Amino acid sequence: MPPAPPTPRLDAHQHFWNYSAAEYPWMRPEWPIRRDFLPEHLEPLLADAGLDGSIAVQARQSMVESRWLLELADRHALIRGVVGWVDLRDENVAVQLAELASYPKFVGVRHVVQDEPDHRFMLGPDFLRGIAQLERFDLTYDLLVFPRQLPAAIELVRRFPAQPFVLDHIAKPSIEARVLSPWREQIVELASHPNVSCKVSGMVTEANWSTWQPSDLRPYLDVVFGAFGEDRLMFGSDWPVCLLAGSYHRVHAVIREYVAGLPTTVAPKVFGRNAARAYGI
């Protein structure tokens, strides 16, 4: 038998877009990320970080964008998987999922729950019905929440023990304000469910954009590494959103240097193996 291919070294969370103000209204006028970010822009950054590819994650709640990301993935080998958007509350969501799942690189679904005013949005009956459809298509669900929504996330993952979930951006704690509780305790409770993994991503934009230091992030890294352990954590750059607070190199270096202080078994898992397993790559 031929040897198994090596596990890819992955950035588990980044975005692409052709910028337009109408399609990305969440970007403020003064932000420098209001321009195109495409695979050819990411490729040298991955190479510099010693990574082979990435997981491209939705930035708009649109089936049009999901299809576009999959078309990009077909043309660019560096895109190893796509986490797209479908309307999970649509009674015909299975039709949308079947269409997207026909692409081999469609690996997961995300809804921008952080923007929903109802803290218990994910526990609505229509949304729960949609989540229940994901397992049959072998798809993960990415949890994009703020700390105030963690109680609902905990209840959601408890209700679907066979469904893989991935927590984005460690649930966006208030790093700038140095707030740990009750986020810390809720992360421990969420991590007690073995069907949940966590992306070590999105931290620098929750810190002070201009003055943050790695030491500001360390207490939060300590929490998630203690809660999830080395087998359920994955590095994500959140590029190009991360550029609001730091370069790709700097964001990658923070996690690389933190992991360097841990056993040598940890780095290959955090920088690829865990993401490949979580997303079936």
C-alpha cells in the first residue's frame, strides 16, 4: 500500500472577499480591510508561516457567497475546506445542504449568531431543526458567539452529542478589559462536551488593537488549553480581519511561541491535525 499522505498544516480560519460597501456593511469606513482579499494574497503568508492551506469561512450570510467560496476552492489547492452559510431556519434547508455538500471541500456551516439580539437564538425550534440536518451530510457547525451567548451554546451542544461543533475565536472574551469570569467557567463547561473543538483565533481584535502584547492573551490561552486540551484546539489567523490589530506573521507567532512551551506533540495537532480531523479533511 502507498504511504498515507502527510497531515496538512492548516490555518483553520480565514476569509476571502471581493469588497463592496453594500455587501460588507459591517466594515467601518476607516478600516484598512475594505479591499479585495483573495487566495493569491494569502498564499505567500501561509508559505511564510510554514502552512500548507486553510479553511475559508463565510463572511456574508448568503448562498451566493457560499457558492463563490466553493468555486474558489475548486481553483485553488490551498483552500482545503469551506465553512459556508445556509439558512438553517428554512424548512427546505436540506435542499441547500445537499447542493453545497456535492462539493468535496464543503466541510461546515456557520451562522453569525453573535449579531443576533436574542441570546438564545440558537435554541429556537427552526434553528434546532436545521442543526439536526447537519449530521446526515457529515458537516461541522461553527459556533460564532459572544460570551453572553455561551449558555445557549452549551445547551445546544448538549442536545446534539453526535454533532461536531467548533467554537470560533474562543467566544470573543473581553481581552482588552481583562475580563475572565464568567467566560472562563463557561468555556470549561462547554469543553466538557467531547463533540466540541475550539479555534485559537480572533483574539487580537478583542484586545487593544494598537497596544496589545502576547502577555495580554496568555491568560485566555491558558484557559482554553486547560479546558480543551491538545486534541481539540486549532490555530486560526482570522485573516484578513486580524489585520485590524496585527500582521498575519504576528498573529501566527503568538500561538507558535505559546505552543513552543508545551510538549512537542502539541504543535502538529494545533497547526493542522486537529482541524483536519474536525473538518474531515
